[in-house]
Amino acid sequence: MLKSMRLGSAGLEKTRAFYDATFGALGVEPGETPAQYPIVMYSLPGGIKFVLGPARDGNPVTHANGGTVIFEAQSDDEVKAWHAAGIANGDSSEGEPEAKPQARGAFGAYLRDPDGNKLGAYHGLNMG
């Protein structure tokens, strides 16, 4: 069972603003670590810790090719708000909010975070 997830971040100030806004649209509290810490951490539903910070091996941060992190939204409106919050914080859309045929019509949207990680938010996604 997943307990935590970590993604690399080369610029925590912009990363914190992006995730505070996009997670806020999904009902998640702002990052819980003080601004002077070298990471930012969020408590997601189900007890999962989502952590962002520099690469632990000291090498430059890169994003996964083909990797996507998908978050659950409670409504289509939350998906729209999540997407709008990401765009408002200067990052790029990878798929507008809409029913996605590749997800059996579930309502979803995609963004890139400040470090190029691909993210999605879905309402009604059934992985079974």
C-alpha cells in the first residue's frame, strides 16, 4: 500500500505555490513544512504523504518520461478548479478538463508542474 510519494523539485518557492493552489482546489491543506525547509510535504487523503524537494542523489531534477501522477477529485468542478489553479500559477496544460475517452468517460484534466512532472486530476475514474 502506498504511504508516501516524492517528486523532485528544483525551485521550492514556485513548487509550493503551484501545489498549494492545485491541492487547495481538491480540498487539501497547504504544505505543512516551514518555508525554510529543503522540502515541502502535503498530507493527502488516506494518510499518504506527498513530498517535493531536490533530488536526493544531488543530481539535477528531471521528470519521468511516461510517468503521470493522478489525484482524485470529488466533482467535475474540482477538476476544473484544479486545472485553473495550475494554469494561474504559470504552468502548462497537458489536457483540458473534459470527459476522457481513454478513461471510460471519467472527467479529467492534465497539467505539468514547475519541474515538468505530468499530473492529472479525475472525478469518477474507475481503475478496475
